[in-house]
Amino acid sequence: MDPKLTEVSQFFDRFKAAFLRNDFDSCSNLLSQLKVLLTGFRSLPPLFADTPNAVQELTIARDIYEHAVVLSVKIEDQDAFERDFFQLKPYYTDARNRLPQSPQEYPILGLNLLRLLVQNRIAEFHTELELLSSTALENPCIKHAVELEQSFMEGAYNRVLTARQTVPHDTYVYFMDLLAKTIRDEIAGCSEKAYDYLSTNDAKQMLLFSSDQELVEYIKEEHPEWEIKNGSVFFQKAKDSAPCKEIPSLQLINQTLSYARELERIV
């Protein structure tokens, strides 16, 4: 075996051993060294040079970047996820005819769709969908993300939360928990504007909690300005503390008249 390929294989074995024992600090250090070593392979994107060991080099590089994506989820680093995913993506697209398909391709593509949904990057979500084949769209990992997006857009939040129990891959749980928090924060913001108070039962149901204790912990951590007393959750304190912004009516009127005069000149 080529000495460079042997060195990368040895480092990668150490990385996988650290990964199995959940030593993510060692994984991060080894991953940095692996990425430097991979720059020595001319067969990798964007060059795709036809070297004697091109297939082996492409295969191990793809495997490394797949592990990097999963590691970013384990350490809850969304920026690292985005970087590593975009480094991995050419192996699924540009190198498709050079390598057999990876069994991790659809789980990772679905994971990226879920990330875009959590970050409310809906336009990019649909752009990524457009690039997928009909076979990919039928895969459970991709369908899971698509169904979540449909439920989210329809406001069917119960379906979104219950989908956590049926995730197609264990790495999805991290983003599902973030999505649940996003949904609850959205409901909480609307609730405090629409109501002065709610009974604890109504608040619990509206915020999709299954117990009073979960509701109390959520309020304590996320909305300490809310008050719980006499079996109700009071939002008035939050409303009173919210700054009131004056509408610059005269400025808006002057701007509107100015635009009208400009349009009249143009016509």
C-alpha cells in the first residue's frame, strides 16, 4: 500500500477507536490531522486526478468526512456540521461514477435537510430536495425530513413532536430536540401576546408538554418573567416589561408623499 494511504488509514483507525469510546476531544484533534493528510491526495476533489490508488483514496476520504459530520452532531456544533457536509457533498455528487454508493449517504443527506429546517432555511431546504433523485426521495431518511417540513409549514406541531419517537437514525435526535424547542418558543411568543394569562392545564397543552413539571422547568429556564400562581400562568409581567416603540408617523407620511411626488414626475 502507498505510504501516504497507510498513514491515513492508521490515523483513521485511531479516530474510530476514540469515537467508539466517546472521546470526542481526541476525535477532533485526529480529524484535524486527517484533513491535512488528505490534502496530499491528488485524486480527491476538486482535482480528481486519475492516480493508481484513486478509488481507495476517495473511499477513505469519504468515510472520514462522513464520520466528521456525525462527530459534529455528537459535539452539537452546527457550524462544523455545515463545513464538513460541504466537504463531503462532492463525494456524493461529483464522485458518484467513481465509487459505489455509501450506506451513509441517505442518512446524512436527510440529516442535512433536518438541519436546514431547524435553522429555518426553507429555500435552501427545497433547493437540496430538487437535487435529489426519485430513488433518494423514497428513502425513509429523506421522507422523514420532507414530512417534518410539511407538518411544520401546516402548523401541525403535534406531528412534529411525535416524529421524534420514530427517527430513522439516532443522529437525528439532536436536531429533533432543537426543532421542538423552536416550536415551543414560537408558541410561547404568540401566547404571551394573545393572552393575559392561561390556566396551567391550557398552557401545558398549548406548549405540548405532558406534565406540569415540564411546564414549570420550561418557564423557569426560558421565561422567568412569566408568573405561575393560583393554577394559572400570567403573561402580564412580560407585557409590562416589553419596551413600547413609537411609530414615526410624521416621518412615514413625509416619505410616502415624497414617493408619490417622484412617481408623478416619472409618469
